[in-house]
Amino acid sequence: MTDRAPSSGRFEGGAHLYELRVFYEDTDAAGIVYYANYLKFIERGRTEMMRLLGFEHSVLRTERSVHWAVRRCTIEYRQVARLDETLVIESRILAVRGASLDIGQLVLRGQNVVADAVLELVCIRADGRAARLPAEIRARLAGLIAAPR
């Protein structure tokens, strides 16, 4: 057995792409992905995007004392996903402000959009108060700003 790190996905055309498989635990009795699990899927995509950019959540927390919190989330479910399917989470930075950012995320099965989400994330300190995004994070994210798909 090799000691290989799991994939953090890749950047392509201004978007971060993260592939995952639907497991039994993600589905209901009919083998259809339970609606709340799409939030877990897009969270994984955002986390891996930040990891690829060099901003792991654990490092931000321990070295910068900053955390991410979801302030707003809207999601539209367009199709169902099923057990054993492969999905791709596409994440695009839409806007970056002093202490927050907007991100658009799609859950894709091939070229089909299964779910479409838009989130506002805020950077906060351990006490829960807003904190300015560190300058290098803000600059790196601003360089990725893309029009929604």
C-alpha cells in the first residue's frame, strides 16, 4: 500500500474542480442523495480549493486565528444524484470583500447540473467577530474572480 495523499482536485478555466463518489451513507432508502448532503459535498469542494491555494483551514486557525463561517447559502436542486455516481463540485469565486467572499458552486454529473449553490463566507476570529481577510488570501482569491457559469 502506498502512502498517497487524497486528491484536492484541480483548477481549470478559473474554476476549482473536485471529484467525489456518492456513498451509501450519502443516500436515503431509495438510493438518492439526501438533500442536506449536497451541503457537505460543496463544503469539501471549498475546503480542497483553499488547500490547493495554500490556505488550509487548520493552518489559518492555528497560525492566523481566523476561521470561515457561512453567512448565507442559497441552493437549487435541479436533478437527483444516486448511489455510486461520480460527481464534480465546481467552485468559482464571484466576489471578494474586506472580510467576506461570495462563491458559486455547482454539483455536476457529467455536463448536467445537479445542484447550484451561491454562498457568502465571512472570515471570523475565535470570538465570532468579523476579521479582515489576510491580504495574501484576499489577493489570491481576487485573482480567481470569475463570472458565474
